[in-house]
Amino acid sequence: MSNNREDIIVDLKKYFRQQKELGIEYFYMTPVNRDSGVDEKTSDISDGEAKLNEDTHQMNLLNSTAKKMTLDEISEEIGDCTRCKLHEGRTNIVFGEGNANARLVFVGEGPGRDEDEQGRPFVGRAGKLLTKIVNAMGLQRTDVFICNVVKCRPPENRNPEADEMTTCGQFLTKQLISINPEVIVCLGSIASKYLLNSKGSLGSMRGKFHTYGNSKLLVTYHPAALLRNPNFKKPLWEDMKIVLKELQLPIPGD
Ligand code: URA
């Protein structure tokens, strides 16, 4: 596909028309301009034509139809994935785990060594800290859903690259549509920038609810950052209190 805006529009129109012929009426989109205050939760096909964005992230979301899949169906669709280069070094796909009807979902960036070995998200040092945070909120890991933007470990724990997030992110989108949580907590800047389609700093994204589909989305520090800098503990707990308040759950210790 060309990078020229006009060509992209032509391609997208063609794509929308084909999808309509296949019976797909709605596409799930994040707001194109997060700063506009406009909340574009879903868009029908003719609206979609008017709201084009050159960013490949949006293309990825456009590929996720509103059809709600079960987590099992999504896992089956992922299969023994070779869609991006991350598959080359993985031991296990880390799909995510927890409550399929969770009111609260945590999203990290990608599996590390322990997660890759065990096929489970957030089970290493940072994961143990996340478990403590969840427990401090008066919840168990089984109450929430925990997952990542990419499902295979990036080599040497490097940040996932844009093409990897675009390829794998479609499954995160499907997971979030399937679970339909009230609140999504993005752990760290990688997941936050990805889900908000933002280039902003973590600091600029923190402290307020954003919108992602039907869900409210809050940005906070990655637990690994807390391991490096304990000064982040207090602001992270303030963020979790905002989440508990939104979910109308008791705030332990208050
Ligand atoms: N860091 C992440 O972002 N995700 C995990 O699953 C583990 C560590």
C-alpha cells in the first residue's frame, strides 16, 4: 500500500466496500485525535470513510470488526503464530490470563524471560510486584485480566517494534472487545502509547481517564519501573485508587 494519503483513502474505501459486501457493518476505532475531546467509539462504514488516519495503528484497529469473539476463539485464531519475527525466538505464546468477564484489565508491553518460559503474563519480578499491587487493591489475579501488547518475548527484552505491535495488537484489540472491561490500566509508556495512539510522555498521559472503546483507560507506571525507582510507588497507588473509585470498590487502608 502506498503512503500517499489519497491512495490510502482509495484503498480504505475499497476495503470498506469489500467488508460491507461481506456483511460487516461496524468497525471498532480509537479516537483519531485524542486531544480533540471527541469520543469516537464506534463508527459505521460511511463515518469511517471520513475519519481516515495515516497511522498503521488505526489500520490495525480497522481490521478488528465489532464481532465479539470469545477468548478461546481468539487464542485459536492466534494459533502457532508466525505473523511477525518475534515468533522466531519464543518458547511460548503468552496469551494473557484471568477473568474473561473482568471489570479491570492490565496491559503490559510484552513477555519477558519468565513469561516466555511459563507461557503466563507477569510472573517474573515485575509480575510479582503487579500481583502485590492487585492484592493491595483487594483483588486477586483471577478477578482481573492481565495481558500484553505483544504475545511473544522480544529478544533481550527490547521494546516491541512498531510492526510487531501492529501485527499482534489486533489480538489485544479483540481481547479487549471480548472482555469489554470497565477500566483498562496501561502499564508503562509502550502499552499506553500503543493503545492511545499517542506520542506523548507517560507523565502527560497519566492522571486522567482516557477512552478506549467502551472502556475507561488509565495510564500508570510499569511495575518494572517501580523496581528501579521506588519513588513511583506512591503515584502508582494514587492511580490505583482512581481505578477503585471508578469501579466503586472499597479502597483498602482509606
Ligand atoms: N513485562 C511486561 O510488560 N509484561 C509481562 O508479561 C512481563 C513483564
